[in-house]
Amino acid sequence: MIDRARAALTAETGLAGSRAGRALRRPTNWWQLGKFCAVGASGYVVNLTVYALLLRAAGLHYVPAAIGSFLVAVTNNYTWNRLWTFRNDRGHVAYQGARFLVVSLVALGANLLVLTGLVAAGLSPLPAQALAIVLVTPLNFAGNKLWSFRLRR
């Protein structure tokens, strides 16, 4: 009896009883994460393709190339996340779009810091950008899930 009570108390005060623990047990959150990653994969391809074109064909420095490719990829990602990933959580397009842009700009700032650090460490710009995008993805998902596409209920 005491062990059961202790387990229940631990569950309620630990991760299992927390908001995060409850969220982890909801299958819809895992489906959304999968969809977000699929959209992110398409945005990843768009980002790296545009980035490579801006680096090689346009001859841009890697930082402006990263900003340009971000603008194209963020448009792709917002459209697909709004229409598919978070379709049941859609609010006003401009309101969510503004929030999505804020989260994306924070993610871009983090991406540029990581990208610059990786290039300074000796990695060439294209693989550095590929890695930077991957490293910043969890921040991006959390911001969009918890703020951009969160409906007030």
C-alpha cells in the first residue's frame, strides 16, 4: 500500500504528472511532431537548395545566403504547417503568421549563431548550414507548437 502511494505521489510530482508528461502521453502530439518533421524535411530541402544556389550561382557570402534561403523556406513551412500539421488549431492567418514569423526569426538567429560557429570551427558552409538547421529544429517546433499555433480555448 505504501509503495503504491509513493508511486502515485512520484508520478504526480515528477515528469509523468507534469504538463510535459501529460503532453508526451497524447498520441496527437506525436502525430503533430511527425507532421512537423515532414514539413521541416521539405523546408530543409528547400532551404539547402536555395542556400546552395545563392552561395554558388549568385556568389553570396554564407550569412546573406542563409537569410535568403530562410525567407523561402519559412514561407514553405508556414503554409504547410498551417494547412496540414496544425490544421485543427488554425486561428486568424495574420495572427498566426506573425507569431510564426517571430518564432522563425528567433530560430534564424540561433541558426546563424550555430552556422557562424561551425564555419569558424572549419566546417564548410553547406554542411554547416545542414547541421545548424537540424540543431535548431527542436526550438522551432516548441515555439510553434506552444505559441504560434496555440489556440486560446
